[in-house]
Amino acid sequence: MATEDLQRIEDPIDVMPLMHKAFRAVSDRTEAMAAEATTFDDIARLTETFGFWVKQILYHATVEDEVMTAPLKDNQPARDNETEHAELAGKAGDLASFIAMGNAAGIEESVRDAAFSLEEEQHRALEEKFYEVESALKDVLGEKKVTARTIRHIHSRLLGVRILELDHFENEEAFVCSLVRDEIDEAGQLYMIRKLLMDDTADDPRWIIDWVYSELDDTDKALLKDLESRLKGAVAQPA
């Protein structure tokens, strides 16, 4: 459900587009940083920003699977939602490792793309040769600068995560949220939304909701503030 022109979020699950909006703001910034990176300092900042994005994705997906998808287990959209979470988390984790590799990342990505296009029986024999070339190219580069190849491949992987994220959000808002709206009462919805926005295991339980606030405009902040006032009694899972 779109949040434009709303004065109040009636069904708690309809806060989800606001949370997704916050995610898109982070992924927009991360993609822009990747496209503009030219130095090792740029890569370091990109790694930090992407790490925060991954932290949010993993927490969000884990809690959704626990408190939102689990009650809807028998529904196909809910099962699809869990599959998308696993795929998204995997892509994000792979990219975090990829960024940390620096200049070798672009070379290794090209090597693997070539290897995986070959027949299975050729992989073992050719991979050893690929690694020899990779090592030689890395020595030539000398890790003295961030190359255009590194940036291209990081950016390409980042786009893969973004596309998957956007597809997932679209599916969730169109199908899963409607199931929650129809099948889980307000108390149950408030409980799951509180779990998504408040991390009671963290030193700062508000680290998620405060981040979401920081990414929203004043109108959306007011909607979230109104909903937050309804979360205070949603600490325990409804029977």
C-alpha cells in the first residue's frame, strides 16, 4: 500500500513501504559510491556503507522469516518470500567479500565468469591456469591504484543485489503484506512490526527505527511516529 497522502497507517503491516523506502535510500547511496569510486579511501567508505546495508538486510530478513512469514507458512507467497530472503542475503554477503578483495576482485570475477561458461569437466584443468594468470596480473597491478576494472565488477555485482532487493520488495508489498493484512490481527501485526523496528538484543534497541526515521521525509516521519506510539504494548507475542 502506498503511503502518499496517508494521515495514519491503519494496518500496522502497511509501514513496510516506509521501511523499504529507507532501504532504497541506502542502496541508492551505495550504488552511487560504487559508480564514483576511484581511490582506496573511496573503496573503504563503500565497504563501510555496504556493510551497514548488509547488516540491515540480514536483520530485516531474519526477523521477517521468524515473525511474519512463519505464521503464513502454508501460503505460497510466504514461502517465496523466505526463498528471496536467502538469495538476497547470499548475494549481499558475497558482494561484501568481493569489495574487500580490492583490485584482485575484478580479475577474479572475470576469471570465474570465463570458467563457469565452460563444460564441467574442463573446470579443474583450466582453473589452475586461470589462477596463474590472475596472480600474474595482480603482480603487474601491484595494488597501487583502484582500477576501472575493479570498479566495473563491483558495480555490476552491486546492481545484482539491488535488482534482487527491489524485486523482493515489490513482491512483498504486493502479495505477502496483503496476506498479513487479511490473516493476522492488529495485535499480531504490531508485534511483528515492533520486532522489525526494535532490536531488544542490541545495546541500542532503537538502532533500526532511528535509522528508518533518518531516511524519511517529514510526512513519512509523522506516519512512523504515530505508528510507534502504538507499538509500546506490543512487546509480547499475542497468544
